[in-house]
Amino acid sequence: MSTTAQLALYAPNADVMLVDRISTPSSPRVLHGLAEIRTWIEDICERDMTHRVDMQVLGDTGAAYTENCRYPDGANVLCATVLALRDGRIVRQVGVQAWDEQR
């Protein structure tokens, strides 16, 4: 899916909160609005890795899924994401990710 198509899923004032080993729960990475979300999506899409979405759940006001990613060197990333939806668009996203340490 293109960056433009992915960005179209978000409301103009959407927020994304990311938590991982570097951006901890007490100091998460928070993206506000489409410009910051676009930069994040572009960074992910430009990486040489595969993505597989699993365990999808969808409701009227929210959704959740897990995503498994793999780099060519065999390193894996797992992300669990919860979305708040309004009028069919993402207004808030919370993602928790973990990855293999350097080999």
C-alpha cells in the first residue's frame, strides 16, 4: 500500500503513540497530525523489510492488529497496534513494538 493510501486512513488531527525499548511508556514517541505521521510512514516503507499483518480485530469505533516484520539479515520486529476510529478514519493509534537485538 502506498504512503498516500496509508495516510488517507488517518484523520487530519490524528495522533500516533509508539512505545518500545527506546521510547518507553513514560516517554513515548508521539506524532501529531498528518505531516508527522507521513514522515513516520515513509521511513517504515523505505526500509528493506517484509511486513505481515496478523490477528486483526475490527469494530465500529476501533480496530487492532499485530504486524510481523523481518529484515533481510533475519532480525524480526513485532508490533501490536490499537486504533480508535471516527467516521471511518484513524484518530488515535497506539503501537507497542519489540525487536531482536543486534546479532
